[in-house]
Amino acid sequence: MSKKHLKFLFFAVIVFAVFLVSSSVFASSDAAAPVLPVEGGSSMPWWAWPFILFIVTFLMGIVAVLGGVGGGVLFVPIIGGFFPFHIDFVRGAGLLVALAGALAAGPGLLKKGMADLRLAIPVAVIASSCAIVGAMIGLALPANIVNIALGGTILGIVLIMAIAKKSEYPEVKQADNLSTALRISGIYHEVSTGQDINWKIHRTPQGLATFIIIGVMAGMFGLGAGWANVPVLNLMMGAPLKVSVATSKFLLSITDTSAAWIYVNNGAVLPMMVAPSIIGIMLGSIVGVRILAKTKPAAIRYIVIFMLLFAGTRALLKGLGIWN
Amino acid sequence: MSNKLQATEEQLAYAKLLDLGMKVGLLMLVVTFFIYVFGIFTPHIPVNELPNYWKLPVKEYLKAADIHTGWSWVSKVGEGDFLNFIPIVFLAGVTILCYIRIIPILFRKKDTIYAFIAIIEVLVLVLAASGVLKSGGH
């Protein structure tokens, strides 16, 4: 990243932070909604939490890119565990954060041919339908149950991240009948080796069935689902790793769209949370990508795993009423 | 070099529209958030009252703030906070537009199965966006 770009990003972050803080002076206190009595109110001014949210999501954007995870999977357990926002709004914001990230990455991945529309379309129709069901279940469940299930899921993700193997070019001896009928195959150009990689997939029915569960979980917890998409596309269905990662990222723009609509239509979206989160994580991701181009510190992945372990435990204990 | 090295026509059309929609949506989000926090339009919930609302479960929040679900926000779009729903639903709607964009291309290429899957996807997303599906609440 050039010094000019870094200066611009630093300037953008400072401007946004000043903008949030100074808004306390200008913001109107007249409103149509009834005024609720303050119960056990924090001594912090109202703008402090959105401001901290912006800073934390900015850092989260950097860490997520360097750690190779989506922003949503960090957002929900960390913001849900350590911020005063109710888990309903955290999940709504989490989905929109994951959606914004996927929308931003999608065009480039599609144009380069890394994300594959033919692979994504059948998967998306299943995952997005099931994400609707997941979102409705998630909004109907009590917060403690959601926190327990979320904690368990996050700890499961930690396990997957810690032990799951990845296969750069999985061996697919023969494409299955369904993927052959749907003509799901491709060639992509591997820049690092200069080779054109032919790929095809197998176990398509099993893979599609797995996306029923992934879709429900994505909608229920507002996590995004890259952590599950990639192993299924890569290890189960046999797509090359780069195609799996790119298609997974693009896929989130469809899966999270359907779940996000349910949260929006059920009122679980607070603009004061959503806007700083999206802007923070997008700016952080830009910085993260630039850092990644120069170096990839291996320790970051362990930091991400540790953060998820801590946040997942926090969600679990919060749900169980042990650590409120 | 195989043709498949190049992204397909529908993939490029999808990407182009997605790119445009994402940029417009994010720009709108920054602008409407600016309008909101600077109180240019009076918000439905006073910003200094927000800490009393964001800790509530969504059902209690809706009741306390006298907010209705579904597309009722459209009638409140003149209020600073609800103004932000325009970019949010725009970002949530971009994918629907992208799918609609590629359906004619798929039909023209006689890729009927994918055209029908794309139509089903549009129907699924429109159903989600319609506000017909309500959560049971807790």
C-alpha cells in the first residue's frame, strides 16, 4: 500500500470518528418515539458505543482478512458478547456486515473467473431458502438459547479451523451425474504457477444437502457461512481451494441477502449499529488486503482462533447465565 | 486456451451490475448516515435515547418505539433513522436485480435449467423481501 493510500485511509478513519463524536452536538433530540426511562444507564454518552463499534469493526476488518475469515463470524460473537446491544440487533447487523463484504468482493471474483456462477447458483437457491428458515427460527428463540447455540457453534468453528485440512487441488476422478447434467466444471488460471487448472466436482447431492444445514445456521446466527462453505465446496465436493474460497465469498452475497431481509422486515436492524459496522469493517478490510499483499503473519490465524474461542465461550456462558 | 478461462457472459453481466449496485448502496449508506447523526432530519428515536432501546429484544423494542414491521418504514422515511433503510434495503436488493439481469441471457443461451433455477432464486428472495414471513417472537 502506498503511503498516499495509507494516509487517505487514516484520514477517512479519523474523519468518520470525529464525525460520530461531533454528531452528539448536532444531533436532534426531538423525536416521534416515546422516551423510555433510563434503567441502570451507562455513564457513557450515547455516541460512545457506536464510536467504539466503528473502531472495533475497523480492527476486525484488518484481522479478518489477515486471518482468512469473514467479518461476520468475528462480528456476532464479539459484538454480541462485549457490547450492550441485544443479540437480535447484533445478528441483523452481522448479516449486513457479511453481506456488504460479499457484495464488495463478488464483482472482482466473478470477473476474474475465480468465483464460479454455475457452481454458486444451485447451491445458493438451497442455502438462501434455508437461511430464511434459520432467520425466522433465530428471531423466535429466546436470547439465552440463541447465545448457547451460538457459543456451541463458534466453538465448533474453532475446531474446524484448527483441525480441518485443505486441499489445493482435490482429486476428483469422475464428476457425478448431477454436476455433469448441470455442467458444473471449469478452468481457472493459477497465477503463481502459470498453469490452467481444469476442475470438476463430485458428491454434488451430498454437498447440496449439507447446504441446508449451513443455510439454516447462517440465518439463525447472522454469522455469514464461509467457515462452512469452504470445507464443503473444497473437501466434500472437490472444487479447488481458490475456487471454493472465491465462490463461498460470492455465495454469501446471496445467502445473507435472504436472511437479511427477514431481519430487516422484523425490525431487527438499527442503523446506528449497521452503518458504523459496515463502514468500519470495509475500511479495515481495505487496509487488511494491502497488508496481506506484503506479508501474511501466521500468528494472525492463531489470534483469530483465540478470539473466537474466547468469544464463543463468552456467548455460551452468557446463555447459561454464568457470565452476564 | 479454453473459452471457460474467460468468465461467461452471464457471469460478467452479473458482476457488472453487482459492482455498480454495491458502490451506489455504500455511497448512499454514508450519505444517509451523515444526515442521521447530524440531525438534519429528526429521527424517530432520539439518538441520546438509543441506549435504552438497543438493549431490548426486538419485539420489546418495536413496542416501546412504536415501530411496525415489514415495509412500514417507507412511511417514516422522512425521519433520520428510517432514511438509512433506503441504502440497507438497496444493498439487500442488489442480488435480486443481478439475477433478473441474467435470466434473459440464460434463456437466450438455451440454458433452461439454470434460467429456471435463477427464477426460483428471484422468487425466494422476493418472498423474503416481501415482509410476508413473520417471526414468531419471543
